[in-house]
Amino acid sequence: MEFSDDIGKLQRLMAASSAGIARRQAIMDNLVIKADDKIIDIGCGGGYLLELLAKSIGTKGRIYGLDPSEETDFSGQIKVRRD
């Protein structure tokens, strides 16, 4: 699967918008997460939801993000990675 850099830029802008923030909050409000859960976010993009999920599972849980885009910016990975 091939993604263009323009799509990646657009996705980052959308994720940072108030609608993107509200969407992530709605997802978090509807999940039942326990501190020791193992979670995978397939199609995680830049990892914005991963950061919220990581805060919910604490240090006993594990979270993994997978995205097919080579342009995906995983700079946020350093903040939430515990493995």
C-alpha cells in the first residue's frame, strides 16, 4: 500500500483539529480499559490515540501501534513506549 506525503500532512492536520480531538475523546469515553490491558491500534497514524490509551493502561499494560504508511511520524512513540 502506498501513501503520499500530502495525505500524511492532511491526516496530521485533521488529528490536531478540534474535530480530531473530539473524536479521540469519544473513543476513549466508550472504551472500558483496565490497567493491565494489552491494546493494539491498527492504522494508528501519528499515534495521537496511542498516547491517550497508554495513559489509561498504566505501567502494567502494553500498547502497540501499527500503521502501513512509511510516512507515519512515530516521534510520539518515545513518549509512550515501555518495552
